[in-house]
Amino acid sequence: MGRTVLEALIGWIGGLEDAPAENTAEALQVAAKLEAEPPESGDGDFDGLLEDAIAAARHTYEFSGPGYLAYIPGGGLFTAALAEFLAQGLNRFDGLWQPSPAVVQIEENVTRWMCSLFDFPAEASQGLLTTGGSLANLSAFVTARYAKLGEDFLDGIYYCTDQTHASNTKAATIAGFSRRNLRLVPTDRELRMEPDALRSMVREDRVAGRRPFLVIPAVGTTNTGAVDPVADIADVAETEGLWIHVDGAYGGFFQLTDRGRERFRGIERADSVTLDPHKGLFLPYGTGGLAVRDGAALRDAHYEGAAYLQDLPSTGALPNYNEYSPELSRDNRGFRVWFPLVLHGVAAFREALDEKLDLTERLHRALAADPNLDIGWDPQLTVVPFRLRGADETANRALLARINASKRVFLSSTMIRDEYWVRACIVSHRTHADRVDECAAIVREAAAGSAG
Ligand SMILES: Cc1ncc(COP(=O)(O)O)c(C=O)c1O
């Protein structure tokens, strides 16, 4: 069965280059055919099951293909999938260190490395692999709340912008806050948080008796890839005593590149940073990450002793992850990040991320040269938002439909300041210059058709 799965997957990956970028026309019929209850007695037909699973996966967007430029692509590194197969087959519990110290050590290699990317102190910092950026943002939010406000927190105020990813405000709601605790800081022309406005808002809240405690800049917003001025925000946060959580779920790993490091200047002053291997390290969906400067603060916010765990010591050379996160039982997430990092080396990831920055500039140049198109913003990372010049939302929706009908690329749209924009986001390790040039040609042709 293992060999059959492996062969099917190798065939699948080999076909990604030519696979349609989107294939959902019959997806609901396939879904209806697969609706079933589990049988009382198994029929042992493994090949049939595999066929159903592959059919289900075939009728989707092609998330792993080179043409997937929608939302934030999650590339799907095959070496990570192999490591994950191994990890699931071995089934080692690593929510606590004592039962499997060396397995935890492998995961620690990853989390320590993530903390070192931001020069967090090796002794004090702690990282965490989560299921995604949303959960990393939640743990960061809860940690900031606990560290800055203690048990009575309902007068706490946090600050972000209207470009901040919704997982942060969702985290606030889960953490017990309402919209009354949120302040949206204005953004500049480039959709970046305005530090002076942040300072005034914090002071106003303090005068009114409220307790400002957290600011959430993004290094790479989902809409446009805007990078908030972290150094200037850190100046405000430090004088005002705010926790700085940087949402780098999408952009964080660009810290590996010179351009990223330059653009994220000040990030080393953050208290916590979210950065997702299933975005910036091209892993399959299901691996997010959090780096926290003061690991003790992360633990204080999540620790809950339990009598039935008394045989498993809380302290030691390695962490009990359950004391740093909402989870107890969890999958071992270390192998799937560590294998690719060691097999390909950090330089391979740096080069791939650098290539994505170059490709974005290439696409931006090609689209900016088209008089039919309005390009909203110069790229700050790897998103290019654009729309038909002088056209309304309906025409732009039709433009996106025409582009996606090519089946060679798949793009998505968003609303920015109440206006409709199409966006292309280049993150997959399988996207190279040939597909980006093809994307530019498809967009320009679709725009010419729409404009004409
Ligand atoms: C900036 C940002 N933050 C958080 C998230 C949420 O991450 P996830 O989908 O892994 O939960 C995303 C997802 O695209 C994102 O772009």
C-alpha cells in the first residue's frame, strides 16, 4: 500500500506543471458521489480508496502548481511530505519532552533557528510550531494579554490597521475581547501603519483610563504585501510599554533575504513574530510558526498543571510544548520542517525567496507597462494588486474570470478601501519566470479584451 501511494504521488507531482490551475467545474458532482457512511465490514479495496482520494484532489484549485497565485500559496514541498509520512508512521508523541527527547530536539532545532532569525536571545526565547498562522497569532495574543494585563484585562486596548489579517482580531475575540478593545491605526499611501497616529491614539486611550497593551504590525499584509515600519512602531511601543507582535505569517521568512532584512528593520525588537513554514518555506498546509523573545511569558500564558502528567517533568533541557501552547496531543511537526532544511540547506530557501521577490518585480513591470491596467502599489514583497483602469467592480470581476478561465494561472481578488482589486501573489517554489511571463500575457490579453 505504501509503494502504491508513493507511486501515485510521484505521478501527481510530475503532472503539476501541466495540470489546470483550477478544476472545480464538476467538483460538487464528485463530492456527491463520495458522500458515504463507513461500512460495518471493510472491503479491503485499497486501490479503490486511493482512486477516490485522488479524484477528490483532482477536482480542486491546483494549490501546489506553478500557476497558483491566489490568496497566499502554500507550495507543498515533496521532501516535507515524505518526512510527514515518516513522522505519522512512527507516531511519536512530542507534546512533552520526556517520552521522546530526541524527537523534541529535532523540532527544537527548527524553533531555535526561527528565533535566531530575529536575533532573539538564545537562552530566553522559545519558538513553537503550530498548525498555521492563525493559531500562532492566537498564542501570541494570549501571551501579550497575560504579560501586559494580568487576569483583569477588559480595559486593555490593542492596535492594528484595516490591513491586518483577520486572524488577529479573531484571536482577540477568542481571548475574551470585543471590538471596543480594538483601535484601527490609519495607514499611509502605501497601506503601512502610521507610527505617529499610533502614538497619539495610545496616549488618548491612556488619558481616558484605558490600558494600551499590544500593537500588531505586519511584515507582509495579505492584501498587498505591505510592510509596516517596524522600527518606528517599536520606538512608540517601547516608550508606551506595548507588546509588539509582528504578523509575519506570510512574509516572515523573507527575513532570510537581504531585501527582507532591510525592509523588516526593527523586527529584532519585537516581542513575538508569527512566521509560517507552510507559506515562506513552501511546506504543505498545516505548519505555522511562532517565535517569542521571552519564552517564560509564552509559558506563563499557557501553563496548566495536571496531576495525571506528574510523571513527566515540567523542566529540563527541552520544553514541554503543551506548556507553551493550547495543545496537548499533537502531531510531531519537527520532521517536516527539519528534513527540507537539512536536505536542501538554508541557502536554497533564501535563493527561492529572492527569486520570488525578483519575479514579483518582473510581473509588476509587465503589468505597469499596460495602459489598460491600474497598478495600485509598488510591490513591498510578492503581491501585485491591479485592476482595469477606469472600470467598475463588475468589469473587474469579469477580468478576473477571464484570467482564471485560462486555467494556466489562478488569481484571487480583495477589497482595499472599499474598492475591488485583483491580486497575484507569488510564493510557490514551483513558480518561475516562464509562468510569471505567461501570467502577464494572460492578464494583458484579458485586459485588452475587457477594455475593448
Ligand atoms: C498576514 C497573515 N496572517 C495570518 C494568516 C493566517 O495564517 P493561516 O492561514 O496559516 O492560519 C495569513 C494567511 O494567509 C496571513 O496572510
